[in-house]
Amino acid sequence: MRGFLLVSLLMVLYGYFADKLNVPPQTVDADLIERRGKGKLPPELLSRVKTLFDELNISRFGRVDRSPEEMKRVYADADRV
């Protein structure tokens, strides 16, 4: 169930950044955000976005069991981004 929630969060982030960058959701990834945001967004924010996408993609493509505390941290990271 937790994996499903993390994948759902990833899909929400794809949609959010697709809307902000005016691109189809399937083209969104951390590299695109970094290319488009370079010079416009603080480097630490771009780094957090990349880390968040990496973590969520691990949940999408692999079996990862996370504790409730880890889940809260991931959600909090997504909220800050």
C-alpha cells in the first residue's frame, strides 16, 4: 500500500511540473526540471527535486517498504518542493 501511495505522489509531481513547464507529463523528469530551472531556481531546490524524484522512482520500479516515519519525510519533502 505504501508503494502505491509513493507512486501516486510521483504521478502528482509529474502533473504539477508538467503544468508549470507546459509540457506533457510523460516528458517530465528531474533532468528536464533542472535544465528549465537552472538560473531561475536556487541550486539547493533543484537538488531537492532531483533527490525526491530519485526516491520516488525507486519506489515505482522496485519493492521498497518504508516506515511511517520515512513516508512522512517523503511527503514533507514533496510539500516543500
